[in-house]
Amino acid sequence: MSYGSLIGDAFRKVGVYAGHILNGEKPSDLPVERPTRFDFAVNLKTAKDLNLTIPRTLLGFADTVIE
């Protein structure tokens, strides 16, 4: 299982920050932003190899299920 921010959103934020810096803003003046969207993924194949049982209710919350 993994739970983390979406990497595509982070790349977009980097682009926005780079644009501000290239337009003359000081990096120290830019706000620190936290991720707002997250992804929860479950790998059932690995869970099976580790003899783990993932409850169906937990799978219902998953954004991505790898079988």
C-alpha cells in the first residue's frame, strides 16, 4: 500500500514556481504550499505474496488497486 500526494500536481506546482522566479520574484517571497490531493494505492499481488489479507472495506477506499 502507498498513500501520497499526486506527483503530477507537484510537477505543475514546480512549473508555476519556476515561472514566478523567472519573472523576477524572489524565491523567499513565494508561499510554501502543501499538497491538496492524495492517492491511495493497494497492490494485491504483493499482499498475496506476503500472505496478507486486505479487507474489502479498505479496498473500497483505494484510488488504485493493482491485481
